[in-house]
Amino acid sequence: MTLLLALSVLSWSVIIERAKRLARSGRRNEELKSKIEDLIGKNKFKEIPAVCRANPNSLSSVCRDVFSVEEKAPVERMETLIDRAIRVELEDLGKRIS
């Protein structure tokens, strides 16, 4: 019975930690999204990686990887970078869930 109680407490602590992290990440993503959209509107693409480094979260790592590439990079290269960055972030968000 003690083991079940301990595992239940552990499970709930992971659930609460993930819920807080996802909520915090969502708020930060919205703030970062508006900053990036503003920079894109002003054609300041080279400033986006610096803004992403200053605001670390799941969206920033994806955008940092994508906008760090040369402007004339092939579309396939950009797609590969986006896919890789998203996979890394999903793995990070899924830690200790199982």
C-alpha cells in the first residue's frame, strides 16, 4: 500500500509540473510570437535569432534554428531544420511522462 501511495504522489507531482510548464510555455510562446511577427514585418530577419536566445522556450529554439540559416538556403534544408527542432522540443516536453 505504501508503494502505491508513493507512486501516486510521484505521478501527481509529474502531472502538476508538466501542467505548469505547458501553461508557462504557452504564455511565453505568445509573447515571442508577437515579437517575431513584429521583426518579420520590419524585415529584420537577422535579429530574430538574438530575440529567440533572449527568450528561451520551445518556440524560440525552433525559430532560432530556422532563422539562423542563410537567407538563400533551400526549402528542403529549412524543412529539415524545422522538423528536427520540433522533434527535439517534443522529446523534451515528453520527458518522464511514461
